[in-house]
Amino acid sequence: MLPIHSTTAVYMMASRRHGTIYVGVSGHFLPRIAQHRQGLKPGFTSRYGVKRLVWFEMHEGIVTAIQREKSLKKYRRAWKINLIERDNPNWNDLYPGFFREDGPLSHLQTPEPSL
């Protein structure tokens, strides 16, 4: 797994646990997830309320990321669910974790509501 400072990623978003799943790829990972969450662009995610980042995988380049996205889209739904639940069994929204700080006072941060 590559460090998060890489901006190219393949990701899965969901409307809720075991809800509608969207597989995407972006060379601008966090801004693209923000667009999905805010429903800024018409399309699948805004139509079906898919706003929860439930899985992602960082890549060094867009070519390998696109190849991975295409292979994920071919997999059955059950396989995608298994992939999500391997690292995120409760389908928690992973996006807020990119902006939270760890440390001795982290318990004072306002908890981010799950979508």
C-alpha cells in the first residue's frame, strides 16, 4: 500500500452498509471524494445518494489505477463486499479520518457523523 500523499486512488463508495456501491478512480483522490459527498456533479453517486467512502487503494500512477478499477468493476458484488469488509467490517465512512488528528487531545474532537 502506498502512502496517502499519493493522489491517485481506486475507491469504493456506498450509500449505506450493503447499499449501492460505486467503484471509481481519480488522480485527485480527496477532492474527488469531496465532490461525490457534496453531490456537485450529476451522475450515479448523486442519483443514488452514494456518499460514504468505504474502501480505497492508493496507486503510483493513473494507468495501474485504471486497470485496477476496470478489474474491480468486473467482479461480482459479493466479492466487492468481501473486499470492503476485510478492512472495514462496519462500512464506516473513511473520509473524515483524513482530516482528524491523533494525539493526547484527540478525544476532544467533535465526532464525525456517519452518512
